[in-house]
Amino acid sequence: MAPETLVLPADDPRVAESLALGWRVIAESWGARLTVTDDVLRRLAERLEVARRAGYSVDELRPDASSMESVWHLQQATRGDFPVTPATPAPEQTLPQLSDSWRTGWRVFGARHRGQLVGTTIARPAPDVDVAYAETEWTAVLAEHRGRGLATALKAASVLALAADGVRVFGTGGASTNTASLAMNAAAGYTVTERWVSLQRAAS
Ligand SMILES: CC(C)(COP(=O)(O)OP(=O)(O)OC[C@H]1O[C@@H](n2cnc3c(N)ncnc32)[C@H](O)[C@@H]1OP(=O)(O)O)[C@@H](O)C(=O)NCCC(=O)NCCS
């Protein structure tokens, strides 16, 4: 039988209670927020410009069949690099699911190098939560293009575009072992606001 899993805020009293009952922590994760200010937007515009000067085009993608296929292929090429925890699954949409999410509200941004899509970030506006709030679905850059500021530039493009549409707070999260993701979000101006633990108990 599969072990039972619980995901709780790190400061929830149930964490200590669960540990006393024999559960163990198997992973940690975090949530982060960015609040739009003029200063944030100015710095993000600079990060976007750096990537463009380095020869990348970084823009919002249109939901046409060719872009949908490219983004799905990028998801497939990078999904093994996402550190997975019970709270932070790797992206696993099929192409039809991705296309459907995109047509019904996702905002997708891409970085291209010599015409090839080499990085993507997806923002999900959350009008059900707050019209001025959006959350990152996932961000990935092909391994050979990492460490050049592309993920930060992609996040910058998404924040600038959505802020222009009235979004004021952006949320994201990831596994605590994902140092690259933490660094990327810090570089884009996010601050970690919450920590979570995943607990497991062996099935008896
Ligand atoms: C996370 C990821 C998108 C970062 O892409 P990237 O284009 O290399 O990131 P950037 O070049 O914009 O780097 C942003 C910051 O993170 C730092 N950074 C990048 N990779 C790092 C690593 N492996 N360890 C520590 N810091 C790292 C950079 O130095 C930079 O900081 P700086 O601006 O202060 O110098 C990329 O590693 C990736 O695709 N990983 C697999 C998918 C994933 O885990 N996505 C995140 C969860 S949604």
C-alpha cells in the first residue's frame, strides 16, 4: 500500500503532533510573493533588456498550434529536471491539456534563440482568488541556455505584461532543494513568504 502523505505549513502545530505519531519529513517547499512597485518594474525591464541584448527574443507567445507544440516539447525536455516533492509536482500536461489551459486564460512567455524556443514561463491569472493576483505555473530553460539570466528575463516579461493588465501581486513556489528556482525568483524580486513540509507515514 502507498504511504500516507500530508503537506502542512512548517509552523502548523500538527507538524510536531504528526512527528510524535511516527510521521517523518520527506521534503520541504516554499511559497514566494512579488508585489508590483515602480522600482520592481524598472528593475525587471532592465533584466529583460539584458537578455535581449544577449541575442534572445523574450516575448509573450500567441496560443497558436506551433507555439503550443513548442512549449509542450520544452516541458517534456525539462520535466525531469524539476525537483519533485508531494507539494511541487513536475509539469505533466498532455498537449491537448496545455492547449486548453492556454486558450482559457494561461499567459505563456517564451525565449527564443535563432528561432528555437529555449525557455518558457507560464502565468496563471487567478480571478477566482483576486483579479489582481497571478501565479506562476512553471518556468523552465533548456539546460544549455541556463545561467544566462533567461529565466529571470522570462519572469520579468510576464510580470511586466500582467502588471500592465492590472495584476499587483504574483505568487510562486517550489521545492527547497531547488536552489536555481529560489535564486531565479530572488533575482526577479520575489520574497519567500511561507514554508511547507511534506510528511509521510509508512502504511501499516
Ligand atoms: C530554474 C531555471 C528555470 C533557472 O533558469 P536560468 O535561466 O538558468 O536562470 P537565470 O540565469 O535567470 O538565473 C537566475 C538567478 O539564479 C542563479 N542561478 C541559476 N542557476 C542556479 C543554480 N543551479 N544554483 C544557484 N543559483 C543559480 C543565477 O546566478 C541568477 O542569480 P543572479 O541574477 O543573482 O546572478 C532552470 O534551472 C531550469 O529550467 N530548471 C529546471 C526546471 C525548474 O526547476 N524550474 C523551476 C520550478 S517552476
